[in-house]
Amino acid sequence: MTLLSSIMRGVSRYSHLTDIDTIRMLMNIGGLVPVPSDALVTPVTFSVRKRQLKGILESFDAAEAGSRELCGEWVVGKKTWHRLQTEWKARKEGRLTAKPKRKERVVFYLHGGAYYMFSAATHRLVTIPLAKYLDARLFAVDYRLAPETRFPGPLHDAVSGYFRLIEDLHIPPENIVVAGDSAGGGLALALLMYLRDNNYPLPSGAILLSPWVDLTMSCESWDSNTQYDIVPMPQPGDHLNPVACYLGEHMEQYLTHPYASPLFGDFKGLPPLLIQAGEVEVLRDEITLLAHKATLAGVEVRHELYEDMVHVFQSLPFLEASKLAFISCHDFVWSFLPKYQSRTPQPLEGPAEKGLENEIDNDAARVVRGDGTETGAGRESMSQSSEGRRDSASYRRKRRSVSPTPTLQGDDPSWDSKYLSSSSDDEGDLEAGVLRPSRSYTPPPTKHPSIRRSSLPKRPSLARLRSTFSAIADAASVSASDSTHILPARPHQTPSNDPKSSPPLARRRSRISSLSMTPSSSAPPEPAIRRSQYSHPDVTSLCRQWVSSGPANMTTTYKPDGQGPLQVGAKRRHSRTLSLSAFSGRTTQGVTPSQ
């Protein structure tokens, strides 16, 4: 992780030595870690037709003649694929005559990449686990990139992809969850605002992973976190400056436009939002202000902060925080949204289910591994395992002996078995092929190291890879002075004459465990404006309001093991090894501003 951070921070210093095409080529190189087949990906190409769009996209929509095409891909987890195959076969054989009871969710995903790089394929490290944890079909669209396409071209493509789901494929909007990371997270918010502004049907909610919502870069975390984050700092006059590439010659006009910088927009009337951020990422402060402002506008917001985590840490599968983030996405979709979304999801039937079947179940489908690389095998290779072929009655009998939500409260929180293994249970609690969401989220229990070691022989061989990363992190924590903590004597301890009683705990140096989890709490970091350059007055005003009135929203903070609580204004310590700390969550209630 330290090496990755150093490389990414140095990219901006030598951007004059390369161009966008070279960067795109390098970023499209597949992962190097061989892992089992985890999902089915089906590429899709569709024509962009006129939709009678309004507002800022009216002229762009009028120019469409039906000849332009967009690409994307459907991502379906292995167990979800097996369940769908069973349902489709039963329907074709006439055995499924009753109205479907399951209210399917469909995820519309917008990838990040500073608006000028990456694709749906490069983001499979995010889309595959997201589809698996939600037990949902996910459609990721390849919108046009800058500088070839300037604002609002990517928004036009996002709107076209959304309307294709609800109009061409007949998927009810209330069944759709929009998701995106980084620039894609900002684009997802822009999509919601555009739909609301023009009275189009809104999706049920949105999942925003480290969203980029302020192109003015007015917040102090751009300076304070730049030495820790993997996002390179854009340099003035750089030909790879993402803001200049995206806005072009209309920068002055669009820099604070709500569809380009959603932080400057009105959030009233938007659906519920799950907002996740890393505590050491450069976008941290603007994301904190986003959650605050959206809550003031009456939006149901779940804001989560993962301490010591970098930008879009969800794409790093060896992190414990990554797994917890996807668990939270599961809880948001299956427990939080049903309580707060304005319309109830509908069962997919008739044209909607048939259209999805035709799109996903065809010869173009390819099996992909957990790292997102294709195996070259078609859908025929994804045959059900012996567990998958068991009848529903025997499957239900086994599930009765375990907890209601084995995925969220399972006994084995290891990275390899929860994310990469094709035989894992990370796609949710299945009973008769149906995902049963939990009503509340409880972090996985603390595990004793000896228990973990005793179970290693039963795990796939890839467990050795995780153990290697853990050993590297532990070794680094010994040499890193700010990763070593002094444990104080146990408080309120009284002497005992009992010879069996344990002696008082002496002060000693202790390494932070990379795998164990303990509860902790901390105050959300206070957003501030940048001192090194001009900050936009609207952001300055929002920061002052946050400081004077307190945060309007609740913030769930995930802290690494071994650190005590942090107070507002206290100096935070940043570990030099940011990668393999385990996390636990504790909700901190914000103070509602006085009227």
C-alpha cells in the first residue's frame, strides 16, 4: 500500500512524459493475482436514440440520429447466476406460474477515473463484489471520456444508460440503485439531480464511494491528506489536469455547475444516499460537507468514514475495510432502503425479466475471476457446484443451524474466503435461492489469532497470499514508530491475594494486529478550507456552518485496532502502513443545527 501511494503521488510530477492514451493503456492492464471464477460478465452494445430529453441535454439529445453506440457490461455473481438459471428454467418449463415474490434489485454503475480514464472492465474489482454482496444484477456503462468528450457529454451517456434500463428493458425505477466511485460518484449525483430537475422518475437510492463532488478543490484535505492518499495532486497548467480536460474552454461557466460539482447543487428531493469515504483521502472534507448539506435538505443519508483508508479503498480486496464497506452496501440496500425509499420495489416479471434474460444469458457472456480478468470460458463453464445443486429443502435445513446472516456475522471474516473463493457465502443469506436481508448490521465478532491459524488448512491455497500481505504489514508496523503503541496499565485494578489471579498488566510495546477488530469511536474530522490557495465562498460558508452548528448527519466511523478515541481538534496520527488494519464501526450522532 505504501508503495502504491508513493507511485500514484509521483505521477503528477512527471505527467509531461506521457499522454492520456498511454495512461489509459497502462490502467487497463488486468490484475496479476490468479483467483477462482467469481462472476459472469456479458458485454452489451446499444444505440443511443432520442429520448426527448429536457434541460441542459436537450440540444445533445436532438443531435442523436441513432447511429452512435455505447458499450457496457452486465455483472452477475456466481450464486446469483445459479439462482437466475433455476428461475429461468422453471419459467420456460411452466413450473413457475405464480407471481414472483422476490423484488429484484438492479444496480446501475458509473465508474470513476477523473473523467478521462478507466472503464467498466477496469472496475470489476468493485463491480463484482458489489453485485455479489447485493445478490443483484449490475450494469456498468462505458460513458465517453474527456478530453475527447467534454461536459455534459458523460452526463448525457449516464442518462441514456439509465433510460435504457427503465424504458427499453422495462425495469421499474424503484428497483434500481445507482452507484459510482470517485468521478463516477459525482456523475451519479449529477444524474439524480438531472432526473429530479426535469421530473423524471428517480431510482430508489444511490451508493457513492469516495465521490468527487467539488471540482474547485476548495477543501483543506486536498493539502493535509495529499501525502497519504493515492490520488495525485493536479498541477496548474498540466495537460492531464482532469478539471481542465473535463470542462475545457467552458471551465469558468461550468466549474460550479451542480451537474459538474454536485456540492454546489440543491439536494432536496433526492433518494437515500450511502456515502463512503476514506479518512486519509484528499476528498474527505468535501464528502463530509456533502453528507451534511444533503441531510439539511431532508435527504436520508448514511455517511461512513474509514480511518486510515485511501481513495476508493473498496477496490483493494486485501483490505478488511473493503469487505466491511460491501457488507454495509448490502445492509443499505436490503435494510435501509425499504424503510426510506419513496416507492416500493416491484417484482420483475414479463418483459422486464425476459429482457434481462436475453441480455445476460447469451453466447457473449464470459466468466471472470475475482480480480476482474476474463478466463476465456463461456457461461457453460459456470456449472453449479455440489452445494449449488442441492434441493432447496436440504439447503434450508442447513441454514437453520447457523445465524440469520452468515455473510454479515459469519465466523470467518478472512479476505480469501469472503471475497475471492468461488465457494464462499459472501453473496448474502440464501434460503431457497432468495436473499434474506438482515434487519440490522452488526460488525463481525473479534477473532482470536489461534482460532484463525487452526482454520488455515481448510481454506483455499490463496489464503497464503493474504497471510503474506499480513506479514508484510506486521513487519512494517514494527519499524513504523507511529504504528507502535504503549498499552497503559489496566485502570481501577486492585491488588488481590488470590494466587490464581493474573498480575496487573504491565506497560509494554505492542504491534497493531492487522486482522483483529475492536470497537472504537471518534468524532468526524472537521472540514476546512484550503490555506494554500483560493477557496470558493460557498464552500467557505458551508464549512463555517458545519463548525458553528455541528454536523447535521450521523457518521459511522470505522477505526483500526489499537488506537484510542480521537477528539475534535486533536492531532490525528497516520500509520505509515495504511493497508491491512482491521476495522470496526461505531456510530457518532451529529448535532442538529439550531434553527
